[in-house]
Amino acid sequence: MMRMRAGLLFLWLVLCAPAALAQAQAEGGAAAGYPITDGLAATVVGTPADLKAELPADLDFAVRTLEPLVERETPASLRYARPLQYLLVTQDEPAPLAFVIAGTGASALSSKCVLLSRALHEVGYSVACLPSPTSVPFMLGAAEHPVPGRMSADVEELYRLMGAVRDDLPETTEVTGYALTGWSLGATEAAFVAAHDAKVGTFDFSRVLLLNPAVSVWDSVRRMDALLERNLDGGIDGIPAFVARGLGGLRRIYSSGDSLRFNEDFLYRAYTSQSPDRADIAAIVGLAFRLALANMSFAADVLTQSDVIVPRNVELGPYDSMDPYIKRSFRMSFTDYIDELLLPYWNRDGRDLSRRRLIAEADLRHIEDFLARHEDIAVFANADDPILGDGDVSFLRSTFGSRARIRPHGGHLGNLGYRDTIAALQDFFSP
Amino acid sequence: MNGPARPIRRFAAQQRLLWATLVCLTLGACASTPPPRTIDADTPDRVPVVETTANPLAISDPFEGFNRRVYRFNALADRYVLMPAVQVYRTITPGFARTGVQNFFSNLGEINTFANSVLQAKPESSAVTLSRFVINSTVGLGGLFDPAGAIGLEQRDEDLGQTLGYYGVGAGPYLVLPFFGPSSLRDSIGLAGDQGLFYAIDPLQLDEHPWARLPYWTLYVINTRDTVNFRYYQTGSPFEYTLVRLVYMNYRALQVEQ
């Protein structure tokens, strides 16, 4: 399980990353601090191995399985997403439990879950990492409304999952209190969960940390749509050409005699030894989000039989080719998702939920007062995060004040594993 | 300078021809299915990129129904048999011992790498692999350690599938093999050939010690699973099968070219 990151990374890499590795240019200057000064590049490359925080490696992780929280038949094409799981690591002594909410499309077994669990465990927490409401296992096993994107509904379902996790903890685990964190969309959701909990009072979180949240979810995803539109020639139909170019880049690395190995540091070394084309990096970021969206759109469509991707009269068997639906899924932009799946779902019984309201609800400004008032909620962000606009960064700065840790560089989560970031995180959560 | 090189080159050319003939004879049958075009320097200009393996949906997969069944079977076998075994293995074996086991099997693998480097007439790769095998088998205590790597002899990666590819055999349709996972028709034949060679050479003399077979293969399987960085359904994507197919076919094409 510690190794799963490489598998994903590898897929991601060959699907898109190689295109980024074209000419030759090293990162300028040996300045201290996080070394990648381009937000998009940081998002793709992450933290170089020797700058990563050193964390205890041999933790006793348990992947725990929950009974589904909703009753539904599993469509054959989504069988793989069973069962509903979360990642748990516990302290031997009585300890507070930290919930971690995964980011867009991520499951509870994502590498960031492992990273954050290690960091939090080291400072005395038991940690439960939860799948994102936008991940297919969550949609299938935990979501009454399997069309994620309406913040109030997603938060309610997360809250219910957290309750189920609390009830599922092994009897030997004694919980003395609760804390909460999450990254990316999971961070935005964590803020809303905290606001909800302040009213309901089930967990009474002692500390809440938002790691690179989206301020306005729909503004952020529109930025990701735009990255693809602007930087991938021919749009989704341009993927083959993009992959071919990427393979060409890999071939050049090989033929230059550089025996680059596919390990966790591959991207960083490739980034520094080759010079990436900025548009290609932007396309990679856009494609990574598009892949997560395609997964989510497909699952939402199949679960609600919305007739947008898979025609209603088609019963997809477990071993059928999905080629026609892959294409359709990848063509869906976030805007298409709102218009063709999300809004029709909420308005299916004649209601009239407006687009504007849906968008306004999924914005941290919606709970600005709560965030400004609560001393135990903090945020980590990067000024060059491609999911944020300038207005978003200043909103975080003014709302959180001294509780905002905003670095100039790091992109979207690129510096999450960086030792200073982890040290600040551990500092925040320390008693 | 040029003098002595020429006969070697001629020898290499002859060997290539011999192999190409052999391969054409044995694989004649594959020629009837159009191979998926990989995207590389030999791809004819008239072939559009969308008809190559760079297009995830253009990869030849006539046995997709079968392949998807095997993929599912592998995922279940992984979840209920292999990974639990690996978990137990990790719990009872300290890290340095696991590294030793990994080195040991990796060292045995050099035999195949060497054979295929020779078959592809790659002198550098052959020399490096042979040196690695000799050094690691002796100084490295039967392959438990990797001193050759420490002095800069990096491990090469050749197998019969790549050798066939080197002599122009196309990958053929995509195949998913039980337990072994993603493959192609060509690579499956290569895998069988590599295993056959290993049996024929029998470097551990398992023939004379049949009792050692079960522990050997058990450890072999567990070690292999322990070292492969892949978890089924970890991508979280309903399209994982297609993504893996894309990665496999293109990664192999790159390896063949190397």
C-alpha cells in the first residue's frame, strides 16, 4: 500500500506527463526553500525526494471496509469500486482522531492519505482518511445523491460517513477528541463540514486545517477546463497527438543515454534535466482533472441513468468494451457536468434549483463569517496555485489573517510533501 | 580502427537474418492480424497518429471480452490471495531480508537478460549484464547483494518479447494473462520462451532437488508481487482497463526501441 503512489504516478506519467519533457533547462538558482517556481510545474512534479519530510515509514495501516451506507444495486461497470473503504492508523494510547478528506476523485488509499496519516500520527493522532465524495467508491457506497457537486448534500453525506467511521473504529482505539483536515476539494469540504459541525456539535473539532482549498469550487474547475482548452491542441481529440509527443520525449530521454528510472523522483529529475514546455505542463494538469471528472461523470450517469453518457436502453455488462463511453466521458467539461448532470439531477422532480445558487453554495465566501471567527481553523495555500485566482488568495489572506500560511510557490499541492509544509502542519496540530 | 569491427558487424547482420527468419517462421500465424502500430521513427508517414497505439481507443484488442474477464480474475486473485500473502511476508520478514530476496531473483533474471542481449547483438548490454551476474553471484553472495549496482553497473532490461520486437515482430493484439497481467501476443510467446530457457538451464538445479520447487516458486511469486508497484483499481477509474492497456502497449514499444 505504501507503493501505490508509483502505480498511479506511472499511469499518469505515460498518459500525459512525458510531453512535458522536451528541451533542456535546469531550475535556476540554488535558493533555499521549495525549488519549483512555476505553479503548474510544481503541481505536476511535486516535491523532490531529498526535500521531502522524513516521516516514520513503518506504520500499521489498516484498510477498513464499511457496509454500504445506501442501498443500491451496483451497476456492472462500477463493480470495481466496491467495497467502501477508509484508511486507518491508530495510536496505542487514548488519542484524538483526525479525519482527512481526500481531494478531487481521490480514494482513501491515495498517496496523500498515506502522507498525511504519517504526519499526523507522528504528532499523536489516530488518523482516518476518507474517500472524496467525487470518487466512485464514495458515490457508489456512501452517497444518497450520487451526483457530487452540490456542497450542502456532499457535506451531509461526508458527515454521515464520518459517523459511520467513528462507529466502526476497533474497540481498542480510544478517542479523546476530533480534528479535521483535507486537501484540495477535500479542504473546501472540510471547511463546510466544520461549519456544519459547529451547528450540530457531534465532533466538536479541536483543530481544522484546510490544505490548498478551492475558494470557489466552480471557479476553480472552470480554470481547469480553460487550461485544457487553451493548451491541448484539438481538445480531447488531440489526446493521441499529445501522447505521441510525450512518447517522443521519453524516447529522447532514453536515447540521450540518461537511464532515467520510473520511480517517484522521475518527474523531478526529468523536469530539471529536460526543459518542459509550459503549455504541455498546463495540458497535463488539465488532463489530470479531466480524467477525474470523466470517472465521476461516467459513474454519476450510470448510477442515475441520466442518459447523458450511456444511453438508458443500454445495459453495460461487466466485461463489455467501454470505448464509446470513454470518449463521451472525456468530452464532458466541468461546465457540461453542471448543465447536463448536476442541475438536471437536482431539478429532476420539477424543482428549480438555479445554477447561480448552486455555484454560490460551493464557495468559502458562503461561510466567510464562520471562517473568520473560529480561531482553530487555519489554511495553507500557495499564491501560484492554478486553481486559485488573485481574488481567492486575497480572500484567504483577509479572512484567515494570521491563520493563513500562504507561500509564494508550490502550485496546487506541489509542496505538500515538502519538509517545511509538513513541519508547519505538525506544528499546527501539536497540542 | 575499422578493421576488426567489420567481421563483428557482419556476424551481427547474419545473426539478425537468422533470427528474423526463425521468428518469421514461428510467428507466421500472427501476421494475419494487423499489428497495432506503435508510434516511433519507423511509423510510415501515411499512418495517422490516431491509428497508432498513441490513441487509447485504437489499440488492437480483439479479445477484449476475454481480457476483461482475466483482468477481473487477476484483481480478485490479487485481493484475496496474493496481497494477503505479501502482507504476511512483509510482517514476518525484515526489510533487509526482503531486499536480499529481491536481489536474488533479480540476479537470476540476468540470465534471461543476458541471453536476449546476445540475441539482439547488443555488446554493451551483454557485457554489463554478464559482469553484473558474475560480480553479484560471487561478491554479492549468490545474488543476495548488488555490489555491481554500487559500482555503477546499472541493470539492463531485456526479454524475449523485446528481442522479437527488435527483429520486427509486431506486438500483435493485446492480451491479459492470468496472474502475469498485461501482455501482447508477441510478449506472451516471449514470456513462454524465457521461462523455457530458465527451465532448460536450471541454474538452481531444481531438477535434482525437487523438494525445493515449492518454496522456490512460492517465494518467487510473493517477491514478484511485493516488488511490482501496481494495485488493481487504485486509479479509481471505471476506465482503468483501457488506461493500463494504453500504458502497457506504449511502454513496451519504448522498451523494444531501447
